[in-house]
Amino acid sequence: MEVTLDEHGRISVPEALRKKLGLEAGAQFALGIDGKVLLLKPISERGMLQEREGLLVSTAEVDPEVDVEATIDEVRAERSQNIADSDTE
């Protein structure tokens, strides 16, 4: 798929890609360079939510380098410790 850079340095993301990625006007991106490749990554603090068939679903991707189960275990342990600490006060 090809896009053209306009005289103001802008490109337009084709509608099919916007829909596939759940992008809307005002979406923010992280911009980077890898050699001669321009990288454009949507920024999302809480993941992207879309309404599908009346339900909100997350369309965020999980970083393959993140051990999700270990992260969940760490958060649960921290929460349990916080609860235990508050019970002793």
C-alpha cells in the first residue's frame, strides 16, 4: 500500500487501516526510525476500546516480550501485601 507525503509533511492513513487498527481522528502516535524505515505506533495508555455488537472490546496488542502471567502475579502479590499492611495499622 502506498501513501503520498503532502506539501505540509502529512500522510493520510487509508480508511481500511484506520478501521483495522481502531484509529479515530485525534489519535496520537509515537514516531521513530529504524534504519530507513519510518515507524508509526499508536499511543494508548489503557489499550484501545471499540464497540462491537454492543460490547466494548479491547483491541490493544500485548507486547510479546511481556510475561503477562508474571505481571498479574506481581500485581496480585503487591495488592495482597497492601491489604495486609493496612490491616496491621
